[in-house]
Amino acid sequence: MIDPTTPLDEGVSLNTAQVLLDPPAGDPVMRLNDVTVAFAGRKAVRGVTFDVHEGEITALIGPSGSGKTTLLRALNRMHDTVRTASVTGSIMLGDVDVNTTDATLLRSRVGMVFQRPNPFPTMSIYENAVAGLKFNGVRKKALLDEAAESALVAAALWDSVRDRLKAHASTLSGGEQQRLCIARALAVEPEVLLMDEPTSALDPIATKRIEELVGELKHRVTIIIVTHNMQQAMRVSDRCAFLLMGEDKAGELIEFGPTARLFSEPTDPRTLDYVNGRFG
């Protein structure tokens, strides 16, 4: 990964051989093959293919309208509720095709954190943390207590809420609410965590804390994150997928690879233009 203290416009000095040969940290957890998403027959994402590896953070980058969030939501079937939506191609989670498995089971294996913190405001901090487990039928208090503490610890929230677990989630700050949403997703022990611009509604201090948390969590769960912030992508991700709207106005995968290479020696001039701020 690139040194997060290096400003984007100063460039980065890297050993080319190390960058080009940067191996994945683990085996593929998800495999996307020719994934296309359309709404009422109009393609929003077209022909996307890449692997997501265990123990890594994969960032989806690109200008607004390039299909980043649309692609992300396809990975755990969030488009199922849209009548006109269709997803073709193959999205494999291990050896399971996500489009043929039970959606509820899938979402316990592939969690999601949204752009704005969305805790259940009338529920307590504790109830928010265990909401997913209860939805999946877990009722034993000892198991719920253990899962709540484990998830809140993992989300770097336990120390500040351990004495007020019965307080409403609405009493937390914006950054704390987002960490509570992360804890809620972690409590069901997913294999993959999807994050859709999780810091866009937060101030710089809360953003820094979330970024630090994301870096710690990759040892527990594989992460795919959408971000418009190029410095953030450099700081937190191991690999990047750069999407760009094509001539048919569908998002296309222009380039995918190690973050260090993508930002220093991209193979496509459009990637270079984007990461250097010439458009987008």
C-alpha cells in the first residue's frame, strides 16, 4: 500500500517490480465475471470482471454515474427490490452463485454499511448491535451479549458505550452511529463487508477514525468500499477497480490492480487522468 502521508499530487516513488508483482493477500472470496446491471433494459454497469481476495480492501473508484454503487449493491442482491432491475453474469461467493442462493442467507454472509449512518433510532445501542442476529433467529441472551460486545469492540465503540448500552442509538454522534452500523453488520460474522462511501457524511476526525477502523477490520472481514476520495482510496485499499461511463452510458471497468500501481503506473491513460484530477 502507498504511504498515506504522501500527497497525491507529489507522486509516489515505488519499486516497479514490487508493484507489478504485488500478490493477493489470500484466496478469492468473490469472483465477478462479466457482471452487467440494467434498469428497464438500460445498462448501468456492463461486463465487469475481477476477483476480490481474502484479507484485502478493494476500492471501487470513478466519477459520479460510473456505476460504483450500482455494482456494489449487486454483490448482495440489493437490487432485488427494484422491479425493473436485472443482473446478469456471474457473482460467486466461494463456490456459491449469489444470484441463486437465498437472499437472507446471502446478506448474513455479505454485510453492508451505507453512505449515511442508519441505526434504528428508537432502539438501544445494544439492540442495534444484535438486530441482525435476532432477525436470523438467535434468542439466547448469553450469545447475544457475547456477540454485541465482540462486535462493538471490533468497531472500536465498546469503551465509549459499555456503560450506556440501553441508551438510544440516536444519542450517539454521527461517527459513533456509523461505527454502530459497522458493529451491527459485524455481529453476524460476514465473510465480506460492503461499504458505500461510509465517511461521506462525517467530519474529518470521524472520517480518520473510520479509516483506521477499516484498516484493522480487513484482518477479520474482506472489505469492498466505494469512495470518491482518491486520497482515501490510497490510504485504505490494497486494490482498486476504476470504473468509467462508456459510450453507451454504462459503467465499464477500465482498470483493476494493486492500488500502488494504479496510482503510480496505470496501464490506461484514462486512469492516469482521473487519479491526477484531470476530470471527475
